[in-house]
Amino acid sequence: MSAVETVSRQWDILQQIPQLPRKATVAEIHARLPENDYSVSRRTVQRDLESLARKFPINCELDGRTHHWFWMKDARQVLLPHMSGSMAATLLMARDYLKPMLPGSVLGELNPFFDHASSVLDDTPLKGWNSKVRILDRGPMLIPPKVSEHVRHVAYQALLDERQIHAGYRARSKEAHKAYVLNPLSLVLKGGVFYLVATFEGYDDLRQLALHRMNKATLLETPIVKPHNYSLKRYIEDDSGFSYPLSPEKIKLELLFEPDVAYHLTETKLSADQTVDVRKDGRMVVKATVADSDELRWWVRAFGGDVKVVKPKGLLR
């Protein structure tokens, strides 16, 4: 076997080794190697691992007669090809904005890459880029409610493993928690609040459960029961699941705005068919076909006396 083949095989072996707290046996690593590229025994993989451990921060633990291999917890990951400054900046931005949506176990595996990205940026013009850009939501900056770390961990793990949860949940109008068995389907972050889209055991109707109102969460071994043809994309976009629709039909909306109040709607539309007509006195007539929802009413009311609802009549009653 040539030196090139050995290096190629050992590189593939390194990529199959998980980072603590996860581990992998020689048999598992051997099974993950590309079948068409290598025809080697487990003993060869074992010898490769022992050789690699002398040069890389990998180690093993013996459980009975079985070796369990892993990258050490604080090991700096070996990256090929070399990480560029643009790649490092992108990775750190993804960390900052996606961190709340990722399970702790996933973040733990990614931390060495984040650390490496930070060191790469120190020597590039992109150093400090993250301090120069920001994504903002509309409205005042609200302090998000605190979510129990245990509840967050159980919810994320349940979504990963597609397993049921037993948890206490306090409805918005209630003071006490009530125990439920839940089928967790999706997680949505809206306005700083995490919502678990789930069904209660024995029911098919979708619920939005705020994670900060949940306690005493336990991950069960039971697989979830998923509603037929469930899709988060369809639930949000087609069914307006987070717009709190008041009817399944869309409405023809016509609003009359005072001058300059709704200029942003010429750049960010309410719908694909939106039209804007500017009158001689500067007032703007905006027409659009939109979902009939509570969220729409909240948005219109926020303009106060600067907007008049032309159609449909009685929208804000």
C-alpha cells in the first residue's frame, strides 16, 4: 500500500472520530470508512488510531476490552483546506445569530471551530467585522423571557431524537402548571420568545408552547406521533400558523396613510400584488391581499391616527 493511500485513509479516520463527550469504537470508525476506497481490517484501523494519537489530540478509554476513541474536549480541530478570513467571519456570524437555535451538544462540537475562526480573524482585515454589523427586529428591544436550561436541553434533544416529552406547562391565563405528554415537532423563535410547535398526546391539533412557561421536562423513550403531512414551512407560510389567522380566506386590504408614514412599504411589501398610489396631498393609498389575522390588526393599530382603513370595513372593531 502506498504512502498516499495510507495518508488518505488516516485522514478519513480522523474525520470519523467524534469529540468528547461523544466517543466511537474501532468497529464504528471502521464501518464509517468509504467502502469503495479502503479494504482494510479493524486491526489496521486500530494501528492507525494508535499512530495518529501520537501526533493529534485524540485519545481513547478502555471499557472492558473495547477502546472508545474521541477528540479531546479542548482539541483544536485540524482543518483542510485552510480556513480563510471570509470563511472565519461567516462562521462566527453564524455562531452569534444561530446560537440560540442550536442544541448544546452541537455547540460543544463546534466550539473548537469557532475558536479557530477567532484566531484566523486576528490576522485579517476582517478582524472586528462582527462588531460592525447587526440584525435588528422592528419595534422596541424587548428583554426575552428566561428559559430553564434543563427545559431547553430536553426540548432540543427531543427534536433531535424525535421522542416525546413529559413536562409541566402553564397556559398564559393560568397560574399553575399542568402535566402533559407532548409530541415536539419544531422550534420557532419569534420576537425573542421560543415556541415549541407540538401536539398533546392523543390529539392532532398543533399547539404553540412557549418554552419559558414549561417546567419539569423529561425526555421519554417513546417516539413522537407526527401529524400526517406535517411541514413547518407549510404551517408558517400557507396556514399562517404564527400570524394567528382569524379566517382561512385572505382579504383585500386598502389603507390610506398620512404623508411619509408608510414610505417603507414602497421598499418592503405586504404582498406580491401590493400597489402604492401617492395622492397630490402626499397621502399614500396602499392595497394588498393579505392574511386576515390578529397580527395584521396589531400592525395597523400601531400607526394610530396616521392611517385610515378604507377596506375592509370594520377591520379594527
